[in-house]
Amino acid sequence: MRKRDYFPLGIATGKAFCNRKEETDLLLSNINSGKHTLLMATRRYGKSSLALHAIGLSKQPFVEIDFYMASTEKAVEAYILTSVVELIGRALGQVDKLINSIKKYIKNLNPKLEIGAANMTLELVAAQDSDPASNVKEALLLLERLLVEKNKRAILLMDEFQNVGVIAKGTGIEAAIRHVAQKTKNLTILFSGSNRKLLQTMFEDENRPLYKLCWKLSLQRISAQHYHAHLQKAAQAAWSMQLKQKIIDEILQLTERHPYYLNKLCDKLWTFCVQLPTIKNVRQHWSAILAEEKSDAVKEISSLSAGQKSVLCELAERDKLQMTDKETILKLQMTSSSIVRALDGLDEKDIIEKLERGYRIINPVLKFYVLQGKRVNP
């Protein structure tokens, strides 16, 4: 393993995967028990890394469906039908030997075998004018029934699932997925996405089909203790020495333990530092990251309403438990209802997150530029 591979900016695997032991144990238990799970977290907190890590430990075949490009119900249908066929192949083997069972379990879909140079491939063909929700239900039920028939287990990982909710608008395909999911014994479905607010609406609104379907697993930032151990292991691999505590503290403080930004800073340190990094090295490379991301941060701040900017400035100075107390209302010269609307808007944009002890700006780079703007324009 290369020394910089301890800090990937994408999926973390192997030695790059930092702790998440409790979350892994819970998700693995759910997978092994056939319990569907919704992974909840803000962007770039490591949802996909956790899901793939637990799936790998389960040793069950899986397919990942990424709905980020889906724009119609027919597109969602196509993604699911293709993935069902792929998972049938991974979990059950040669599809030509399953054709009789497949025909037995479907009515509307047309199974089509293609004979290639190396093997046969299966396609589930849906009529152009057919109902996408009915086809999705039939395809997922087919997968479950084949798994039961062959006494096999498998996993569907549905990522960017909030797009399905936007497209289906709470009915149709959402209802079809629930119909199947509440009956499955051998197929486990994991849901995740990058918009917490939309996902919460889909799974926590009693008027939506997926209400109370899943276990919900919310990811928080990795603890300082676990990062300490991870950083020391990576330092030992790179420089055969341990980091000084003040270096670790500086890394954790600047990045605020945001998984993506901690990895980005450490990726630079482990790449460019021939010897153990100094405080100066840490600050220089963090300054480089701030410069790289300035335009994105400023663009995001500029798109906010005046009320949202005022609330964000207040949160940038310190995480607050109470944002509608008299002192804050007077300081911001906003009504309590206006502050609440601003907080809801910032939460929906994935700019802040609510903690037990209050609200926090998620992105440390964004927080830096909010504070810098406040100093320039107090």
C-alpha cells in the first residue's frame, strides 16, 4: 500500500478505512439479518465507504445502483431492471439455466437471452408504454423469488436514492419498492444519498410509501481518538516514526475532523513531506486547500439570502444550542420565525447540521470564508 493511500478522496478501503467499528457492526448485522437500512449523513462523510466495507465483510454478492442521472420514471425502471439482471448473474450464476424459473415468475416483462462469444446475457425488456412502477415491482420480486428458490442471499445498494423520491413524488416506484421490501427474506436493500432533507422526507413522512420501512443509521464525524490511531499508523508506514501530538491536534483542529477535508490535508502532507510534517507544513498545505476551494465557497455563500448569511455568520463564531433566544434575536435583528426559516434553508442546502448541542457549519472551508467575510465587513 502506498503511503498516501491511507487518505483517499474517494472510497476508503482496506487500511484506508478508519474505524467506524460500531457503524460497521450494526450495518453488517442488519445485512446478515436481512434488515433494510437507510444510511444518513451529510455529503462526503463516508457513506459509500461504510456500505461497501460492510458488504465486503458480509461476503454477499451485491450490485450498486446510482440514480444520480435518473430524470424520469422510465430511467429509474431501466436502472433497476439492469441491476436486477446483473445481480441474478452474480448471485445465481449462468442465466440461461434460470430461464424457465424466470418465465415462471414474470408476466409483464419479457426475458431476452443474447448469445455472445463468451457467454449468454439476459435482458428484461419492458414495453415502452408499460407502467414503470409495475415493472420495478415485478423485477424485484423476480430477484427475491430466484434467491429463495436457490437459497441464496444478495444485496442491492441504492445510492442517490433521493432522486427516485423527486421523480416518483411519493407514489408509484416508491410504493413498488416498499411492496417488495417488506416481503423480502433473501434480498437486502441499502438506501443512501447526498440530500439528507429529501431522504428524511421520504422515510420519515407518514404519508410517503417508505415511511418506517428501514433501520436508519446516521453517520457522525469520526472521533479524535480513532483519528489519532489512524494517523499514527499512517505515519509509521510513511516515515517509520510517530507524529507529535501537536501535529495531530493541528490537523484535527483545522479540518474539524470533517472526513473529506482531513483526508485531503493528510493526502498532501503524506505526499509532499519527505520527513515528519511540522506545524508549518500543516498550515501551508491547509492554506493551499483554502485557496483551491475559495471560488466554490464564495459562490455558495453568495447564493444565500441575507437572513441565511446573518445566521451563518453567527454560527461561524461558535456552535450554538439556542438560535432564537432574545440575545441572538436582538443581535441579528431578526424575528425568531425568520431565524428558524434561515436555519431550515441552510439545513436543506446541506450547509449546516443539527447536533445535540446545537447547530454546526458542516464545511470547514466554508466556515473560514464566512469568518473572513465577517472580519472584512463586520
